[in-house]
Amino acid sequence: MNKPHGVSQVGDEFLNAQAQGQFVQIELSVKNTGSDPNFFFEDDIKLGDDAGNTYSADSEAGIYAAEDNILFLEEINPGNTAEGALVFDVPEDADPNKLTFAGGLFSDPVEISLK
């Protein structure tokens, strides 16, 4: 994963969302390694920075930014992978550098650094 860069608006001139700070879009793949179908909830992933702040995904911005490739509320069968994007609204001076996965499909919390 590359270190994210922010934008002030996502969507087009007619359908869009404006950031309070800046929108950061993260593209990812999530695989269900369990033996039962399970739901992916965007709230199971938080974006973090060096200051210890955590940010939740912005569902509305994700719809405009990712069009048909949004990870929102998706059931994933065992062995299958869902791909898509999550969008976070963070302050303009924030320097997000990690994702934390906890809950739902993720029985043990996992932290991934963004480069």
C-alpha cells in the first residue's frame, strides 16, 4: 500500500462530497480465511496517525469516490476476497500512516503500516 494523499472533494461536478479536512482514499482487498460466511463492516477498519488519532471511514464520500468499487457492508464467503476502497475525512495537516483491522472478519486486531 502506498502512503495516502488527500483531496478536498470526491465525485463529479453534480454528485460529490466536500471534506471537512481532506479525503484520503485507501484501496484494499479483504479475504475471508474462516469457514463461514462473514460480513465486512467498514467500521472494522480505522485509519491512524503518529499523533495517536484514529479516523473512521466516510460512507457518503466512499460512494462518490469509488463509484461501484466501494467496500461498505459486504458478505464474503469462505475463501473469497472482496476488493474496494474506503475513504476517510482527516484534518489537512494529518499524516495518516497505519490501518487497524479489528472486529467482524478480524478476530485478532491487525495493524498495517502505510508507506
